[in-house]
Amino acid sequence: MRDPQAEENRRRARTLLAGCAGVIALVVLVVLAVIGLPLVGLVVGIAAGAGVVAFASSRSDQAALRKAGAVASRPEDHPRFHNVVEGLCVAAGVSKPTLYVVDDAAMNAMSVGRAAHEASLVATTGLLDGLTRIELEGIVAHELSHIRQLDILPATLAVTLLGPIAPGLVPRVVAPRRESLADVTGVSLTRYPPGLISALEKVRDAPELRSSDRAIAHLWIEAPAVPTDHPPLDERIQALREL
């Protein structure tokens, strides 16, 4: 039986891709039609729309990782990080994502990808150094929830399709309240809400990310100071305390 949340995210992704392709095709058609080349405009517009969709579908995750300044994490460099992820992947029933690290004192994490079996999970050095194992498990479980439920699909596509030109539209295409839902799903994996509560308190009190690229703000567990759909951390912490 398919996960309804994952199916909803697939629908959001298809809508985003079709909408962006249609807008690009229409703009090209209108421009070339004005100069007397409507047939050429139609062909070129369809090709341009298809090209943008193909690029977003294949390269959005790498674009997000570059914007974050993420570097691949080797098991020997961050053994606890890899060990925690491997253990929770078994519980979540997902493949181990490729792990990346961002050199930043902020405590933050994000996940990107187009499918659960080819996802990437990113953590800052501040997060890895500042959390206990139990707290790190809470954050990792939260991110694996995004991966398992395919929250990552529309959110990753939005990086190249909307992020650079219309970041204000991103909350319209990613799942609403997805951070709160991932909090709840994450603690169902660890079965220990205090771990995630304590981690989110540390994330809240830590310095902000040095890089606050608007195109990827919606991906972080705590978004930099730009508009996103993220509920306040205090609200999320309180909701977890009531579980």
C-alpha cells in the first residue's frame, strides 16, 4: 500500500514540473509570435520547457548541495553520523542516503533528492559537534521522514524551478506543515520525543547559518531568516511535548 503523503508529494512534483514547462513554453511562443514566427515559437517553446524540466529533474539535488556548500562525508571522518544514519535507516525502511557536511557553527540539517533510494542528507559541523547521540538520532529521524514520505521531491525541484526567481512561491508547492509532520514521524522512529525536543532547543539557540541562500531556505530543518512555510521552533517543540 502506497503512502498517501508520498503520493501527494509526487502529485505536487508533477504539477510543479508541468506548470513551469507550460509557462516557459507560453512565454517563448508569445515572444516569437509577436515577431511573426508563431510556429517556430511553438516548437522552440515546447523544447525550452522540456529542457528546463529535464534539467530540474536531473540536477536540482546537486544544485542544492552546491548552494549549501556541502562536502561528501566519509565514514572515517564522521563515524557517529554514519552509524546513527545506518541504524535509523533500518527502522525507517529506507536506503542509506549519501551523507554530506557543511562547515558551519550553526546547528542545522536538510535532505534532498528525487527518490527515497537516491537521497542525500546534509548536516552542519555545528550540529554534529554539538548534539548528543540521542539528540542526533532525533534530527536524523526527522530528515529520514522527509525522505521516506518524499517531501524531498517537490522541495528539491523547487530549488531550480522557483528558488532563484520566485522563492516566495516555494511554500505553495512543498507540503504544508511538512516540518511538524516530520517531527512527529521522526519520534515514531526513535520512540523518544525528548531527544528531538532537546535537539530542536539547541538548534533554536545556536547561531544562524552563515549562508542564507533563499533558493534552499525551505530545505533546512530551521530555515534562515527568509520567508518559508516553517512553523516557529517553539511551536514545534511544544507540540512534541504534548505527545
